[in-house]
Amino acid sequence: MLNLERRARKPSLLACLGGLLAATAVGLSAYASHGISDALAQSHVSTAALYAFGHGVALAVLGASQQNRVGRLALYVLLLGTLLFSGSLVGAALWQLPTSLAPVGGSALILGWVVYGLNALRR
């Protein structure tokens, strides 16, 4: 019975990417603490790690169980928003790139959570 149940479940790309995102966040956090001396850069990387970890865990948990299109779309928007927001902060801290994508990523995060929440009411 357990074997049949395991076969019925589909692999989840969202859950996989969420786990990888959370793992990357742990590394970013360690790097911010031990490898960056500039206070502003350290703050940017720590903030990026915080957002990446929280959203990585959310994707790892929610991605495996999300069955409908709107819910999956909301989670992909969260993934994109996290990559844009956190990536922009890390790019600024490590390579002096502009943070111009951070507001776009933050807006995508807000939109993703709103869509996910509203979709939960439809079930």
C-alpha cells in the first residue's frame, strides 16, 4: 500500500526548488556573517538570505501539495519574486550592481501571496 501511495504522488519541481533556495539561503547567511566586512553589504546579503530562506521553506512545503493551476502560478510568482528581490540585493552587495530589480521582486512576492491567499478561498 505504501509503495502505491508513493507512486501516486508526483515529483514537485516547486518543492525541489524551494529546498534548494532554502539551502542557498543558509550559505548566504553564513557568508554574510563570516565573509563580508562592509556593514551595508552584510545587511543586504542577510536580508536576501532571510527572504530566500522563508520563501524557500514555503515553496518546499506548499509546492508538493498544490494541485490547481492558480495555486501553482502563485507559487511560481513567489519563486520569481524571491529570485529578483534576493538576487538584486546580493548583486548589489557582491558586485556593486544596482538594486533596481528588488522592488519588482518585492511586488511579485506581494502579488504571489495575495493570489495564493485568494486561491485558498476558492477550494
